[in-house]
Amino acid sequence: MATLADVARAAGVSKATASRALTRPEMVTEATRAKVRAAAASLGFQPNRSARALTTGRTGLIGLIVPTLANPFFSPLVLGAQRAAEEADAHLLISVSEADADREAALAARLGEQADGVVMVAPVGTDAALREHARQRPLILVDRRVGRLPAVVLDAEEGATRLADHLLELGHRDLAYISGPPGSWSDTHRRAALAERTAAAGARLHVRGPLPPTFDAGIAAASRLPAEATAVLGYNSYLTLGLLHGLRAAGRRVPDDLSVAAGDDLTAFAATDPPVTALALPVEEAGATAVRRLLDLCAGTGTRTTTRLAPRLEVRASTGPPGDR
Amino acid sequence: MATLADVARAAGVSKATASRALTRPEMVTEATRAKVRAAAASLGFQPNRSARALTTGRTGLIGLIVPTLANPFFSPLVLGAQRAAEEADAHLLISVSEADADREAALAARLGEQADGVVMVAPVGTDAALREHARQRPLILVDRRVGRLPAVVLDAEEGATRLADHLLELGHRDLAYISGPPGSWSDTHRRAALAERTAAAGARLHVRGPLPPTFDAGIAAASRLPAEATAVLGYNSYLTLGLLHGLRAAGRRVPDDLSVAAGDDLTAFAATDPPVTALALPVEEAGATAVRRLLDLCAGTGTRTTTRLAPRLEVRASTGPPGDR
DNA sequence: GACGCCCGGGGAACCGGTTTCAGAGAGCGG
DNA sequence: CCGCTCTCTGAAACCGGTTCCCCGGGCGTC
């Protein structure tokens, strides 16, 4: 409730000086600074962020657009972003696009109007649309790359490569990949890396899909796997859970009949039967990195680079050597 | 970029009239309203929210404090809150308390300073602390009640009662309850309702815990169940997943040897082996209701009541009649 | 000793809306 | 035809910070 004018009066200085003492300490003398700070502290002064935003044009708010929160993949991401924002005394405005390009664009515009910048996680809009957003305001992409726009990505190629190597080393020669939603950037790149690695090893990759990344889609996929595959990779955790469920219903044993692995990790994977081998993505770190880089961009010190974060392979019981069928 | 002054000039009216035409349409004539709206539209006018907030004292921001986002319980809650906020052209400031009372209090203060009101989900602070927050600014509690503070609760008693009835009807006479974190409001009430219902039916309730609501705690609990229990209820989904895992490791069959059920639901429960009977909580609705009621409070039309939302019992394969041991 | 420079601080403008207050004009009754 | 009231509009104050511009004083230098 105390205003800057109150602080100035209490400290016996002008509003201008009080403002400088608090936000530009190097511009006033040691003595003045101490007086003003003491007055501010004793009055419990909290600067009004709206007033500050009005003159500086900086709101201290960061927009975060995620496709969904129902997928536990995004929880740690939000947490990481949250922590990074807090460090910088900023707040997070979170919105859910529901993986709809129109909604995503509308949210980006709406948030951009109030926030200093926007982080878009796994956006579904076209390259052109994203470039346009980036022209309007500082923007960081997560899990998507568009030209030289600033981005933070979970290295899909690197992860897919590790997963492929794991299965190839176990002796698999026919891998199936259940692909994710059409147009998903990480899906496309993961699939390409898998194809390259299997081809290089003289093995074969059978692709099924694209499918929505849901439990039900996984169940359906279980009954349409290529007959020759001895290992199957699900695009993401939900799809893989459904797959596992469908396989069990069909009486197929994992990993004896078929190895199963997922393209991202989930706490529940340690609890399924059997526990599922998966790529643990450094999602929390991605969220934090994105926010830090966005704040840099807002401060004018940011760069137009892509930060790559490598996933960790969690080997669990769902993958093993191919059975003798 | 266009300001209200630009709109006023283009429409040939004063700033005051332009402002009224857009925010208080009933105060100007039809003709003026049309002129101003046309001018605003053609200039792409977007009112500056900081400026508006400065005079009105309303930021259009709502604070949402959740203990964690890693627990999928909260994802639909945020989604519901998000949708309700969007309807009212408000934005959500989300923060994670990590179930720490000090952090929670700090966040409430920090958010309250910038937001019009705060929604606290399953807060861990003391009643006194929460009352104090409610005195500072509009506050809605979710999944917690403190005196007559406005709240939205998932009806723990009602849910626990349905769960107890389900097991009692199956013929169970000795139920075990693995209790959640000490001091959890929903845990306390769920336990009380279970106790009452079992007692009324002439059956017995054996309580174990309290335990942290984690997968690992569930595993540990599996080896310390009361010998006479034929059915066990886990406080929440993670605890129950761990329980299931621990029971399987110990070679106990579900539901033949022991029925298992959980106090909240999780998509993954449909995929476990066997699928777990659980209470499906109307979490999304709770989030939406909380935000709507908070906005009412901010508008001065809110009430100090408690909204109760009843859970739905999802009967799955993990519960059945008691075996003959 | 005078001049110029640099530094710290004060007054006032400003950001972009909302709201108060007063005045102009129209409509109506006496 | 006058005067009153009611409605709509405009000028200006205001919200609470930040920043521009200018002034005064201390110090260094010639």
C-alpha cells in the first residue's frame, strides 16, 4: 500500500531520487541509498508492477504455451520454467493450446500482448506462423526448430540413436516404430534417426502410424504390428502404455515375444509390468533453459541459437534379446 | 501499438468518450459507439493492460498455487482453471509450492501483490496462515476447508463412502487403509469416512501410515499390510501403484488374494495389471469452479460458501470378492 | 582566482488508460 | 416562451512509477 512518494517523503528526498536509489543504486550516493532503503523497508514498500510496466514497457511476465498438461511430459517442464522465472523475479502465464494451431496462434497473440516474451513448447503452427510470432515479440521454441529462431530442443536424433543402438546390440534386426501425430517435429526427426541407424546396421525399420499420442491409439496399434518385428518403439509414453496393454490382451509376452520401448519417460513406467525401457528426457532443464534464454532475449543480450539437450536411456525389463519365435 | 488517443482522434471524439464507448457502452449513444468501435477495429487497437490495471487496480491475473505439477492429479485442475480464466479474459499465474508451507506463504504474498486473487490448491499452511492470506486479498481454497473461507472441495467423505460400500458389498470385512501425508486434509476426512462406514457395517478398518504419497512408499507398505485384511485402499494413485508393484513382487495375486483400490484416479490405472478400481475425482471441474468463484469474489459478488463436488467410482479388475485364503 | 566539468538530486513530463466534474444541448412541462 | 432536468460529451486529474532535463555545488585545471 505504501507508494514511492511515501518512501521519498519518509527518506526526505524526491520521488526521482527514491526511484533511482531502488532501481539504479549506482546513480546515487551511498548515504542516500541507505536512507531510501531504510525508509522503504520500514514502510514495507512494494513497487506497483503495473505502474512500472506502464513506463518501462516490461511486465515481468512470461507466456508459456504448452499443447497439454494432461501429458505428464510437460509437468517437469513447467516446473523448470517456473523455477527459472522465479530466480529472475518474473511470473509465468501458462496457457494450453490443446495442440490446435488456431488456438495456439490466438494464445500467442493474446499472451504476447501482456507478456514480455513467449515460450512455445512443441508448437503445431506452421513455420511461417511461428516466424511471424517471433517478429512480434521475443520467442523461444522448445522441442521444435524453425530456421534460425532461438530454440531449446531435446535431441531427438541423439535419443533415437541411443535407443536403436540398444536394441541392435541386443540382436534385433526388425524394429517397428509407432509414429506419433502427423507433422510432429520430434516424431519426424526421431523416425529419421531410427531409419538411418537401423539401415547403417543392416537392419530394418517398419513404421506404423501416424497416430495420435494416446493410450487408445496404442491399444489399436498393438494388433497391427508388422509380423516380422521383434522390437517395437512407441512415439511417446501414452502410446506405449496402450501398446503394452494391447499386447497383453493379445497374450503376447514382453520382452520374451517382443521388446517394447518408449520415446519418452514416465514415472509410471517403472511400475508397469514389465517396467518399460524409455528415453528419459531432460525436460525440467529444457523448461528452465528456455525461460533463461527468453529473459536474455528480452534484455537484448540473447542469441539466435539452438540449445540441444541430450536424453538419457533408461534400460528396464521390457527390452531383451529377440526370442527364437 | 495504437493507443486510445489514436482511436479517439480517428473517431473524432475525446479520449474519455472513446474509453466509455469501449468499456461502458451503455453510457454513450449508439452512433458514437459505432464510430469508436469502427476506429478501434481499423487501427487494431488493443488496450494496454498495464495502464488499465494502474487505474482500476485490477490486473486480470489470477494466481494459482499448486503443491506440485508432477502429480497428474493437478493437470486437469490447471486445465479447468485455464479454461474458466480464458472465458473471463483473465490469465493464470501458476506457481508450485512443492508442498512447503514457507514457500507457499511466500508465493501467496508474491502472487497476491500482482494478481487480483489467488486460488490455493491443497495448501499445507496452517489455518491461521490461510485466514491471514484471505484477509489480504480474495482467496479460494481447493481441497481444503478453513472455517467459513470460500472453498471448493472434492468430497472426500462421499468418495470414501462409495469406495467402502463397494468393498463391503463384495463381502470384505477387513479393510486396510494406507494413509497419506500427515496433516493432509483430504486424508484425514477420507480416513474418518472409511472408519465410520466400516464400523457401521460391522467390519474393521486397519490403518497403516501415514506415508508420503509416493511410489516407493507404496512398495514399502506392501510388505507391512495387516495379515487379516482382504482389501487395501491406497491414499492416492502413486502410493497405490507402488503398492501394486510391491504385492506383485511378493507374489500376491490381485484381486484373488487381495483387492486393491485407490483414492484418486490416473489414466495409467486402466493400463496396470490388473486395472485398478479408483475414485475418479472431478478435478477439472474443481479448477474451473474455483476460478469462476474467485472472479466473482473479485467482482464483489462472491459468497463465502463451500462447493462440494462428488467423485465417481471407477470399478475395475483390481477389486473382487475376498478369496477363501 | 576564475572557468569548466562532473556528479548528485529535484521538478516535471510522461506512459495509457479510467473517472470525476462540469458544461452543452435536447426534451419536456408549466 | 422560459426554465428545469436529463443525457451525452470533453477537459483535466489521476493511478504510481521512470526518466528527461536542468540546476547547484565541489573539484580540478590553467
